[in-house]
Amino acid sequence: MKRTKRNDRLATVRKLGKTAKTAMAGVEAARENAAVRVEEARARAIDTVNQFERAFEARMTRAMSRLGVPTACEVRALAREVATLKASVQRLSRTRVRK
């Protein structure tokens, strides 16, 4: 093949095409690697926040207990007891009215 300016330009374009493909493959690999690392960091951050939330809730529960504030479970039990007593009073009221 004769070496001409045209042939030299075509060879340069072909080399640039291969370089561009190689560069694009490298960019894609770097992007995928970055995406994986971001996901790992996000998961670690979520775990850390969850640990802080659990610690905060435990401390708040202990503090509220020391202050005498009833727990949600105790409030629900008390509400059930009040409902039972209310029903009993209503039954007694109806029987006394009938007499």
C-alpha cells in the first residue's frame, strides 16, 4: 500500500477509534465501580443511622421510665381495663334502672 497523506489520515482515524473504544470501556468500568462503592456506602450509612435510632430509643425509654411515664404497652393495657370497667358499669346501670 502506498503511503499517502490520505492513508496516513485513515490510519490515524482508526487508531483514534480504537483509543476511544478503550477509553469508553475504561469509563464504563469506572462508573460501575463507583456505583457499587456508592451503594456500599449508602448501606453502611443506613446501618449506622439505624444503630443510632435504636440507641436513642433505648435511652429515651429508660429516661421516661425513671420519670414514671408509662410505656405504650402499659397504656394499652390500661385502656382495655377502662373499657372493661365501663362495660361493667353500663351493665350495672341497666339492671338497676329496670328494678
